[in-house]
Amino acid sequence: GAVVSQHPSWVICKSGTSVKIECRSLDFQATTMFWYRQFPKQSLMLMATSNEGSKATYEQGVEKDKFLINHASLTLSTLTVTSAHPEDSSFYICSARFTNYGYTFGSGTRLTVV
Amino acid sequence: AQSVTQLDSQVPVFEEAPVELRCNYSSSVSVYLFWYVQYPNQGLQLLLKYLSGSTLVKGINGFEAEFNKSQTSFHLRKPSVHISDTAEYFCAVTPSPLTGTASKLTFGTGTRLQVTL
């Protein structure tokens, strides 16, 4: 149980275009989802926390206009990288809280901007 | 605020040897502690977690960890590693109990476990 499905697994896009990454909780309702960014051989950096039906809370230094997060339902949260540039290339991972002490992670999305 | 320190960025070990991956944390409040494993180009998989109770926690794949409150540590151990254990390991903490958006995970920088023959 407590599976989060993240799509796509990898995506290549042209500079200036936008890319949407989806995370779906398959067998539970995720009231809170977290979005992370991970650079090669580094730890996970929390970008934002989204709660269903409300605006996301962004971490300091994260551009909210570039990384749009939507959590419109209890089973779906999306991250849209707008006007992507090569420096946005990274590995993005979503995570959801499924109990009072459980976190589950998506399989990640490798974004390459060319 | 919480912080996590994983002192070893890389740990090379021979197959069937024991291994310990170190994790120390800092927090002004009680915490829950987690160890996750990440294989290349994949998300994180929970190995084990400490919430309360027995300080020795057993997880999947033969891993265990011991919570030491006085030393603020949560080291991960395995008595005999396998080639398939080669991966990145992350220690993480969150305030306990979980409440609202403050209950986000804070990760360490990770330890690369490299198992060789």
C-alpha cells in the first residue's frame, strides 16, 4: 500500500518550453505532498510543500513562478517547470504523507532541458 | 529546526563484510528518524524508521539501526552486505508528532555504499 506514481520518468524538452510532472497517490488520499529536487550525487532539496485545496508553501530561494505546484485533489499533485532552461535540468521527486508517520516517494523524473 | 549529518560520503566495503553508516542529528524537539535507500534514477525506499519504543529498529533487507538519544545518533548497520546493497543511503528526521506543513523531512547529504567482491 501507500504507492505514489510519478510520471514521466524522464523528459527532454527544449529551452523555453514548459514541462508538467504528475504525482498520483494510488491507494490513499494524500493531503500533503512534497516536491524535491536532487542534483547529481547530492541530497534531496525540498522545493515546496503542497496541501490539497490550498496554495503551496515554497522553500526560501525557490521561484514560485517558475515551479508551479497544483494540488487540486487528494490524489494528484503536479509540478510545472515553466520556461525551462538548462539549469533546471535535474531529478525531481515527489513524496506524500500517508499516515501520521509515513512518507512514500515517487520514482522520480529526470528532466533534461536542451 | 532540524539538521542531519552523515559524516561519510562514501563507504567502500567487501561483500559479506559488516557495515555501519553513520547518522547524527540536531533538534530542539523530539524527532522521528528514518533511513531510506535510493538506487540510480529511482525514488527513495524506506529501510526503517524509529518513532518510539525500542531503540533498536529492524528494517528490510537485513538492515537495522539503533537510536541513541544521548549521542543524537541513528546509525545504520548490516552484518553482511551483498553486492545488491550498493546504493545511496539517506538518513532523515522530522519533528514528532507530525503536524501540518512543519512535518517535512530533513535529509542528510547521503552516503554512497559501494560493495565489491
